[in-house]
Amino acid sequence: MKKYYTRACNFYYNKVSKENVKKKISIPIGGNKSLSFDTIEIITRNNKKKINIKSINNLPLKIKNKVLIDINNISKVKKFPKLKFDNLPLFMGILNITPDSFSDGGKFNKKVSAIKQINKLIVDGAKIIDVGGESTRPGSKETLKMEEWLRVNKVMGYLKSKKFFVSLDTRKSFVMKKASNYKLDLINDVSGLSYDKETINFLKNSKLPFVLHHMKGTTKTMQKNPSYKNVLLDIYDYFESKLKLIRKNGIKHNYIILDPGIGFGKNMKHNITLINNISIFHSLGLPVMLGISRKKFIKDISGQNDSKQRIGGTVSSSIFSMLQGVQILRVHDVNEINQGIKVFKKLNFN
């Protein structure tokens, strides 16, 4: 049976967007009238076609009904504990308490330096602090669960005394359980809840919000010639099947963030395809997050203009993602990305 997918496109911003929404010319993303669209791309495995939203009623009934469900998911307000999506994007600031992360391994291993970095990320504009004690870079080896916990635990007491929104970047239910005795607002498991069979039970019992992430293979294998029939639709189908499994296992809440996993089992073409078409995931009705900071695709594109921090490439891809309605950006250099977006908004949104 042919399956149809709906991608929002042809976006409007700020004043023009608000005027168009008022005139019912365009539809807001996630209830945010400052960002709206007036065109959809209807996609199948064999073809795709763009139509104006005014033409939806002319579609065959079966396709029309599917498109209307998707548009409702795209346009509805996203509600999430302790987070507001009215001024996008939100920044998830990365804190790697590891010796071997791909770009900042060893910088924040000490308690003092880690706490200093937490405070800097918050001052720079991060709304979420994502604490991780295990590197999941391509080719990385597994960290023993107790070692990972001892790294993370360096800052858990400090975080408990603050009002920061705390995300835990881990694949292990052992670390999740330990951290939940302190303060925890979100679980960010890059394995898509597949690494540890106890993770889904933990999430069910704790009722904690979480990120549903896509990774092809394992950290050791994911970059060894990754292939897809259609990277965009394959990952969309993955999210749909994972959400069904999650519901089947008793997790009923919608406090779930989708992350297609840039660089996790994807080559440059896959990554660019995903970022270019990221708005397709809005039709699943959940907030969308992207981790694009300092990633290798920036080096692949920029060639001789590559740099260690890759701030230019991160800024440009962050702005592009914001203009597709991405709600959360996971970044290292919060101040620089925030600066770039503030200037862009002032120049373009007034």
C-alpha cells in the first residue's frame, strides 16, 4: 500500500508570517505565528509534488485526510515541561565530561572546569544543559557504567541546587537511575532506547521526557559505508515504528523530542538531505532537535576552509534549521551561535 508523507515548505517569518496567518494564507509551525508555511510537499517512495495549502481540498479523499492529519500535527502548539517554544530556537548546551569526545574531550573532566562551563553555557543563552560521561563519536569504545556515572556525578549535586533544565546524555539505564536521584528533566539516549533493554521500563516508571534519536548501527560501525533506500523516509518510518513500540510498552505521554542523528550512521549526502528536508519531521507532531555543532559534514562541505571549532558552518546550518522550524539546537558554542542568530533575526525579521 502506498504511503504518503507531508513536508511543510515555503516559509514566512515574523511580520509577514503573522500577517499571512491572520489572513489564513499560511499555517504556523507549532502554533508559532512568527514562522509559517503556505506550501506542502506530498512525498511517496516514488515521487513528490508541491501544492499550495489552498489546493488541499482538491486532493483525493484518502490523501486529503492524511495531509490534514499531518498539518494538524505540524501546526499544533508543542507543550513540554519547563520548556517554551515561543522564541526559537532553544539551545541545548553540550557538557562532555569525557577524555575522548570528538571535539572537546578532556576540557571539562574536572569538577571546577565542568561547573564553570555549565555557568558559561547558561549565561550565553542555553536553556538546556546536556551532561554526558561517555563519548559516542564514530569508532568510540563503550565506557563502563560505573566509570560513566562517576564522571557525570561530578556535577549532579551542583545541578540539583540550581534551576537549570538538565538533560542526561547516556545509553545506560544504570546511569539514568543514579542521576534521577538528583535532578533530571530529560533523557538523551543516542541509541534510540535500543542499547539497554531496561531503558524503556525506566522511562515508563519515571515518566521522564526523552529524546528519540536515530543512529544506524553502533558507535563502532555507524560510519562504515552507511546506506539507506531513502534516508529521509527511512528515518521517518523509524520514528513512527519506535513511537508505536514506546506506546505499546506503556509510555503514554508526548514529552518526546525527535533527533534524526546528524552524523550517526550518515555520510555527507545523507546529512545534507536530512537538514534540507528537516521540516518533514514536524508532521509527527513532536518537537524536533538537531545536533549539528562541529560535525564532520561541515568539513566535507568547506574543504580547505575547515577549522577546529567549525563555528561558521555551525552558525549557517543553525540559521537554516531555525528557518525550517527546528525547535532545539544542540551546540557546543552557545554564545557564538546565539550571536549569529540574534543578528540574523534583527536583519531579517524586522
